[in-house]
Amino acid sequence: MSGPSDLVGGLVPGAQHLSVPFTVLLLVHVPAGMASVAAGAVAAVSRKRPGRHPRFGTIYFWALAVVFVTAGGMAALRWMEDRHLLVLGASSFGVASMGYAARKLRWNGWTSFHILGMGVSYVVLLTAFYVDNGPHLPVWDRLPAIAYWTLPASVGLPLLVRGLRRHTRFRRDLRAAVLALSGTARSRVKTA
């Protein structure tokens, strides 16, 4: 009878030495990561209207939440090997949460914050994947380690800027959001 370690043995180099709790977390983490990558890509290329875009964006967000929680558990079990992945996971989920909240609450300038949050989140998710898996992937294994950290951003950030230019009036939206936040801060100061 095969155990959880046997299930990941073909996928993860050195899986024989992984603990059962780590392996169980990994067995949840990998499909959630695959779902978030696929759903994020579908949301990004879908027309920005009710239907496919928000549906796949929601799937992306909740799959990313699972990725973040399982990354936290795995980092706790193997701190020295995986702590940087926890930082990347927290960063990705943090900016995705801002993007998700912007879409749900629709504050002034929400569109820019939504695109920035979700787009940066996706770039950081891919960065974490390549940092962790790049040395074991064909072609990627020939690249220097710095490529795992920089290639997702060098491809994703120009696309993100294009999306901001295409779907928002970024400067106007940013200014409106800053004014709204500063007005909120002023009103809190007056009532205190």
C-alpha cells in the first residue's frame, strides 16, 4: 500500500525524506497552485465584464488562499528551506487581497487597485513557483538562479502596465483613492 510520500516521490526530488504532515500539505498545495495559475490566466485574458472574468478571478483568489496557508504550514515544518516561499506567498496573497477587496468594495479608483493587486499577485505566484521548481525543470535548469527571481516580473510587469493603461485612468484613479484615504484619515483625526 502506498503512502503520501510515495504519491509525491515522482514529483519532488528527495521526497523520501519528507515528513507525512509536509507531504499532506504538499498534496493540497500543488493542485491549489495549479488551479490558481490556470484560473488567474483565464481571468487575465477574459473580457472585463460579468461572467467569466469575475468567476475565474474568485477561483484564483481562493485557490491562492489555499496556496498561502499550505505554504505557511510547509515553511513551519521546514523553515530553513522554505521561509522565502512563505514571504512570497504572503506577498502574493496580501496584494491579491487588496485587489479582491477593491473589486468587492468599489472605492474611488478601485479598478487600478484591482488590476495592480491581482496582477502583481500573479507575478509573485509565478516567481515563487520558478524559485522553488526552476532548478528541476527542463530548460529552466540551465538558467542562473537570478532568472527564477526576475523573469516572471520582466514578462508580467509590462503586461500589467498595458492592462492599467487599457482598462483604467491610473493617475486619476490613484489620485482619487489617495484623496479618499486622506479624507478618511482627516475625519478620524477630527472625531478623536
